[in-house]
Amino acid sequence: MNNLPPAFWSRSAEEVLLDHESSPYLLWTTMAIVFVTLLLPYTPLGGLLGFQPLPGKFLWVLAAIVGLYIFCAENIKQVFYKNRQ
């Protein structure tokens, strides 16, 4: 899941978090992938596939890491483009 956020911000010098111009199909597909990835282990199909649910604490830590990753990448991108102009 941590590879999905760059699809939104790496293609533009704009502040994507504030000015979102990505395709709605990209947004909804990404959200669907995240939703299925998080919920699949909690379904009967996940059990048949051998998936085990992750602890809630791990999911919160994962969300914090991905959020920090997005924050840092967005700020570094802004510094990079500011220095190029």
C-alpha cells in the first residue's frame, strides 16, 4: 500500500494533497485496492487463502508510516521544485 501514494503526487510539481487533479479512475481504483487489501484477511475467502488478520496496533502504525511518507515526500518535492525555478 505504501507504493500507491506516489501515483498521486510524483507526477506533478503542484501540491497534490491540496489540489488533486489525478484521474477519478486512479483515485477509486487505489481506494478499492486499499479497501480489499485491508479487509480480505478478515473474510472467509482470506481464511481459505491462508491470510491472517493483522493486529489493530500494526494497522495504526502502518497508517502513521504511510502518512509520514506522504508528508515527507510532498515537502521534499516542493523544496526540489522551488530550487529548480
